Amino acid sequence: CACIWHEYAHRSPLVTFRSEALNAVSFVALRVFVLCYAGFCYLVIITTHFHYSDDVWFGFWMTLFVWRGYHSIVRIAPLYPRRPYYAFLAWLEREAPDLALWRRRMEKLQEVEQS
């Protein structure tokens, strides 16, 4: 849940203020709260002995690596349209607004490199 919030919260904020400074402060405060809440939940799981501490630690890192790995692969998937796995991921994420922005940035970089 914290990974999803961290990735997408700045794209569609829950609360918007008229002042940009208040928006920035509220975003930082909410981000700190979510990360503290996630840390607190991990501590509760560990202290109640529902799992061994190393299981929780391994689960945290595994979730983080899979989440970041998937998003890294999805960003480069359109560059390799002939590979079936990348073609499938590009098709799966074709309407994602954040990836449309990423593709526009990549096209601009390619134009700059070609000139």
C-alpha cells in the first residue's frame, strides 16, 4: 500500500489547496505519515510474533524490489517491441498516463540525440 501511495500520490492528490506552498507542505506531511504508518505496521507484525522478523524483513525488500523492477521494465518495454514479454507489458500498460509522459520524454531525448 505504501509503494502504491508513494508512486501515484503526487499525480492525483487527495487534498489540494489554493497555495502551492500548502500543497507542498501537506504532501510532505502526508508522505511522512504514510511511511511512519507502514513502519509502525511492520513493528506490530514483528512484536506480535505472527511472523519471524527475518520473514517480515525479507517480505519488505522483496516487495520493494519487485515493485521497482516492474516499473523499470515497463518503462523500457516500448523500446523492444519484438520481444514477446516486453510487447505484452507495453500492451498491458499502453493507457497509463505516467508512461505516456515517459514516452514523450524519451522521444524528445531521441530527437536531441539525433540532432
